[in-house]
Amino acid sequence: MNSSRRRFIQLSALGAVQSRPDNDCKPSFLDRRSGAHAYCVTAGAAKPNVFLISVDMISPDHWRPGRAALDAMNLPALRGLFGDSVFFSNAFTTNPLCAPARAALLTGRSTYILANNERAHDGHETSLRASDSIFPEYLKAAGYDTRHCGKGHLGAQKFFDGFGENADGWDRWDPPVRSDESYIAHLRQLGVRPQRYRKEIRGLQQDRRTPANSFGGWIEQEDGADFPIEAQYSHYLAARAVKKLDSALQSKKPVYLQLDFFDPHQPFSIPAGFEQREKELRAALRLPASYTEARERDFRPDPALPRVYDLYRKYWGLYDSRTAADYRVANALQVEVIDRALALFLGELKRRGLYDEALILFTSDHGEMNGRRSLVDKGVYLHPEVLRVPLAIKPPKSAGIAPRIEETPVSHLDISPTMLELAGVQPAGRQDGVSLLPLLNGKPHVPKPYIAECGWHVGTNFACAMHDGRHLYSYNLASDKPELYDLNDEDPRNLAALPEHSRTRAALAERLGAFLESDPRWQCYWSSFRLDHYDILPRPKGDLQLQKAD
């Protein structure tokens, strides 16, 4: 049997291997001293080199097929990677905030983390617990040389557990361009001074006169000289990841390398060389219809939406069309900047002969509003634009899996089971998602139900949501206004109050309620949900108290 055929059988048979007991699979533990996190490693797993590349807060405008903005963008590296991949056009995060979303992705479980550490109360958990396990730990135990480069934002401990001393210590929301000594040395080597803004985008406070939050913008050197792209932080991270890769290859083990960019998250940092692209994008991009509607309403609260949207408009609102246009252009340019960094990294994989047989996964932690409802960034609300994420999986060429656009809905919770199955790891602990390897091979996909949720950020809004592939239903505990969105609409409006959508709303609400009731982790939502939806849910038997003492 030739090697290509053997590798195809290994990859496509993994799902079957994982679903049956393996008498030869001897249990071990991630923590052998305490006996925590039992797992087995199945013999015969393919174990290709694996590269997980993530960006931070990317708008669906910049990756989702059919969006007008995407058609105007120059993204050769991303288009090339997507063209070699199974591209999941309906992938969703579990939380619209950075840390909670990353926690679910790495653990494969819905997370207790509901806030980023910068905005958390003293009692909030914002770092993964020592008792948690993340899939890079299992890959490391299964024989992978694991490396990390870029943003963590979940506490340093679990990254050290998963990557050893190779983990970056970046545990904040924005890039450490002033304190990363390795980056500062990189600038010195290039003969480049630190950055400042040549043109900065600023929002306005509610009086619409006083400058408010900075969204970054176009950068130059401190002395006014052009800032080259080679010195931009994402480009530096890509080059640094290549150095880590070369070091890992010395071990002769399969490599798992995780490259977590900050871009295109604001504050933007657009270097020199994009002046012509800026002109072209300004001519091509248009403001969303919902921005125009908000402006015509003089940015007063939208009566169809929960108050949390108005709260974020006060904080991150764009009260004039020029600033909104600047933001959308800068956001698109920042994605083109990250495309250059991605081209550097993927080009080095190809130069080393690693690209074809590697499994490469590309995603983001969450989405971004990008001007819709006169909002930017994200928040503790469950709108489709902040929940959609790109997900592309480029399989090894020898696996024989043809590139395609896959419309089956999937979630971040499916990434950990996919990585574990690829490495032949069977963890004893719960995984809330399912492996995507069978779906990659064209087999039926049976997803596990899950919810998206949010809690603390600029404001506080406990909410949970569920979708059926066509509509998304969101329940906000502090509002009497539920949300219902058509996922096929690229500027979705809340349909919950419209009579013609009442049956869809009721069906999704009942489905969400059944899920909340079925799992004790969601009693926090279920207690309120059943009271607010008494008219459509089955009548409970007995009293409404939770479990009582005998």
C-alpha cells in the first residue's frame, strides 16, 4: 500500500477508531502525580503537522462569501488558503468576547469564563483553572512538539501546561508593542522607531462633540518616517512563529503550532504601503443600511432592540458618517495587513515543503459589528455579526479531501474534538462539541446542541442564544425584548415582534428552553427563562423550586 493511500485511510478512519473501545489503548493522565485528566492514545493516528491560526474580531464582511466588502478586498493569502480548504461558511463562536471564546475553543467545553480580565469584577474568573485541560496538552502528551506565538488572554498557566516554556506570556487584550522586548529588538534590527498615529480615528461621546475612544488608524514612526510593514506587529509575529517552527522541527516530532494574531481588532495599526488600497476601498465600501437608519433616527434607541445595544452605542457609537466610513475602510485595510503576515507564514511552510501535508486551521475568536446599528467592535449581546466566525480546515493533500464550501452549521466547540481525534487521543473528560473529521470526509454530521452566551463587558447583560441553521433566537435576562434574526440576512434585523415570525420564534424558544432544562449548567438561565416563556412552554409539575433537602 503506498504512503498516500495509507495516510488517507488513517485520516478518514479516525472517526471509526474513536467510536469503539480499544483494548490496546492504555490509559494515562495529563497529571500523572494526581491522576487528573485521564486519556488514551490510539495507535495508528495520522498525526500530521498541525497549524492553528487565529485572528481577533473579524467582521463577516471580510470573509463570508457573497459580502460586497469581501469582493473589494485584496486577500491573496486568505483566498489561497480558503481555496485549499474545507471552508465552513456557517461557523459560530460560543461567546462574543475574546477570553470566553478562546476558553471554549481550547477546552472544547462551554466555559464558566464570561468576562475579559480587563473589565472583570474582583470575583470573576477570567483565567482558565489549573484543573482545566486544553487540547494542546493532549497533543503534547500524544507526542507533538507544541509551540505558541501571540495572544493568550486566558492566564499564563494553561499555556505553559500546553506549550511549556514555548508559550508567549501575552495575557492582555491588546498587543504589547511598547513592552515586548523581542519586538523592540526587532525594530532596532530593522532600524525602525516605535509607532505613533499619522491619522487616528476617534469616536465621540454622547454630546457628539467631545472626543471619545480611539480606534487607532494609520501609523508612522515617531520621527514621522514611514512605518514599514515588516515592522508591523502581526508581521513580526508571523516571522517569530517561523523561528519557533524551525526550532520545533529539530525534535523530529509532529508539530502543533498555534499562531494567535491580534489584528484586525481595533485599535488599528495600518503601516505604509496601503495608500492606493485606501483610495480604492473608500470608493468601493458603503455604510450598512442599518447605520443609515440609525442616523435618520438621530441615533436614538431602536425600539425593536434590548437596551444593551443603546449602551454600546453610547460607548462605541459612530455619530457621523465620515468616522463610520473611516472605521470600515481601516478595518478592511487591517485585514489586508494580516493577509500579508499570513502570506509570510504560509510561504515559509511551502518553502520548507510542509504546506501540502499539514493540517491548517484558520478561525477567529468572534465577529464584529463593523458599523451595523451604528455599532462597532462587539459586546455582551448575541447578534449574528458578532457570533459568526470563519473556519477553514486545509487537510493534508494525501487525505484526498477536495476543497469545498461546507454550509453545515458548526461551532468552536467542535475544534477541540477534531484536534483530539486527529492525534488519536480519547480523553475521559466531557467535550461539548463533536469532531469534524467525518464531515471533512463527506460523512453525516450529527452536531451536539449548544448555546452562545454572554455576561460582563462594558455593561452587564446575561443572555443566551440558539440557532437552527436559519434563524438565531436570543434571550436577554434583563430585557423583555427577545431577538430573532434571519441568518441569511447580512444586515439582520430583529424579527421577534413581527407576527409573521411568531411560529419560528416560539419553536426556537421551546427548543432553547428544552436545552436549558436538560443540563444543570444552565439552571442560571432556565430559572428565568421558564418564567418569561410560561405561555409557550409545557406546564411544570409541582413547585418551581430547585432541588430541596429531604
